[in-house]
Amino acid sequence: MAIHILKNMEYKKFSPFRFIKKIDRYIIRKFIGTYIFSIVLIISISIVFDVNDNLAKFSTYHAPLRAIVFDYYANFIPYFANLFSPLFVFIAVIFFTSKLAGDSEIIAMLSTGMSFKRLLRPYMISAAMISILNFYLGAYIIPKGTVIKQNFESLYKNKQKNSSASNVQMQVGKGIIAYIAQYDDVRKTGYGFSLDKFENKKLVSHMSANTIQYDTISDSRYHWKARNYKIRELKGMREHITSGHEIDTVIMMEPMDLVFSKGQQETFTSPELKRYIGKQKDRGSTNVVQYEVEYHKRIASCFASFILTIIGASLSARKRKGGMGLYLGIGLALSFAYILLQTVCATFAINANTPPMLAAWIPNILYVFIAYYCYRHAPN
């Protein structure tokens, strides 16, 4: 019995949960409960409007009910819930904190000697839980669902994805330049293909082919079939020519490298985004800004939960006449301004050469000052 008590005391001594008191659990339940409630309420309204807007298209293109529910709305809900998570966090904090203040619960907490800094502890724990969940969903789960959602939209909402490219030229290896006059992503086939290899800035090999097709059933990546090909190998003043009907070859490029469609960056998980950005930069491509913005935005958005939580708690912790209406309005305005600022900064990165990482973090940097000001003026 004594050993059991000692073990229990040791567990409590080193357990991180020893810092979470009864009041913390109470606030965390309020925070998470209100956050989930706001998501369910607002997303439900969004679904009603979306169904009303797209019902005619679903009927016109004979979309099956199973596909509408599981392919479209099952991915629509997490996508928009994660996208507007800062808004839901702000609404949740303003709503339940104003209610606590209106019921004089916060006054009771502070009158016991609890500082506002200590009061923020359960808020920060809740924000951390939401941030971790948002990052995991945005970095690994939602991109896969977005692929399914986009495929549904191309079939049943007539949103045609870009499936062709022309005059594509890229570096596929050190000193190796590939060129495709026309590429069809539906058939995974390129027309008017050439591949030049340089050593010490001198051309040593030139390959041309009428068509080149990606091998989609190969066990490994980068396998292509070149048809009606000719290979010229240059060795000093000598030239060796090889030609044939078909040849299997390995070229360090994939169909996804050739065709760029709107929103394509949202279909990559974060590790895939990082690899893709690195690969495109190695090839000398400059068309990766939107991918870099998306990569950094996923990280920056998670920290927004902490910033907006501090602002919301600071604004609504004081008991005032008139209830929560004013602060809920301020919270909504600040939340929408944050989301708008994210969009504007992303546009600056793409069109005005703003560094992608800076563009993704500008909203957080600006709102940190707002959070500090609100925190300094919070009740104590």
C-alpha cells in the first residue's frame, strides 16, 4: 500500500497534468465546447447555402448522392473548418469569456489573487490543442481530401482542371535540359520532345522524339516511353546517331511537374510541398511562389490561434454593461480582417515579389502588437 502511494506521488510530481487545476479543466471544457459548437453552427449554415447554390449543377450532371455526401461534403467540411479556424477560435473565446464575465465568474477568479496571466493558462492549453489538430489536418489529411473534392467538381460541377501545357522547358538534372512542345495530361503524353545534355557548357548528347509517354504502371517513378526517337552523341568531331521506334528511358520529371492548375498547391501534403519546392528550385523554376506561400501559411495559421485567443480573452474578460454584443462584433471584424490580410499578403508574394515566408507571417506579426496592447489593458 505504501509503495502504491509513493508511486502515485512520484507520478503526480513528474506528470504535466499536475499544472492543470480544476478551474483550468472548467475553462478548457468551455473553450473547446464553444469552439466545436461554433464550427457546427457556421458550417451547417454554409452547407445549406452551398447546396442551394449547387443543387442545379448536381442535377444537371447527375451526381450520385453517395458522391455528393462522401466525396464532396465530407471533404468540404474539414477544408472550410480548418480554413476559418482562427475565426472560430475568436468567436469561441469572445462568446464564452463574455458570458463568464457577465456572470461575475472572472471577477471571482481575480479576487482570489489569480493574475490575468494565470487565467490565460487554460486558454493557451486549449489553443495549443486546436493548433496541433489544425496543423495535422492541414498538412496531412485535408490535401488528400482536396484531391477527391476537386475530382468531384471536375465531374459534376463543370470545373475543368488544366490538362495541357505548351512550350515546357526545364532542367531535369545537372546539365540536362528537357523540352516538350505540347503536353496532354489526360493521355500523359508529350509531343515534340527533346533532351539535351551538357558537360562544361558543351552539348554532348541530343535526343529527340515525336512523342513521349509517362509509364503510369511502372513500379518506380520517372519512367517514360519515347517513340520515333533519335539520339545524337557528340564526341569531339565525331557524331554517333541511334534511332528506333520505341525506347524506355528514365527522365527526372513527372506529369505534375509539367501541368500547373489553380489550387494545385492545396493538394500536396506539407512534406510533398517541401520536396516539390526543392525540386523545382533545383531545376531553376520560378513558378513556386504560391507553393511556398501555402507551405508557410499552414505553419503561420497555427500560431494565429494563440494570438487571437489572447486578443479575445483580453477584450471580453471585463464585465461591462450591454453584454457581449460589442465585443463579439469587434472579434468578428478582427477575425475577418485577419483572413483578408492573409489573402492580400499571399497576392503580394505572387505578384509583387514579397518573400513568401514574410507574406505568410505578416498577419501574425501585425496581430502580435494588437494582442500585446489588449493584454496590457486587460483586467487584473
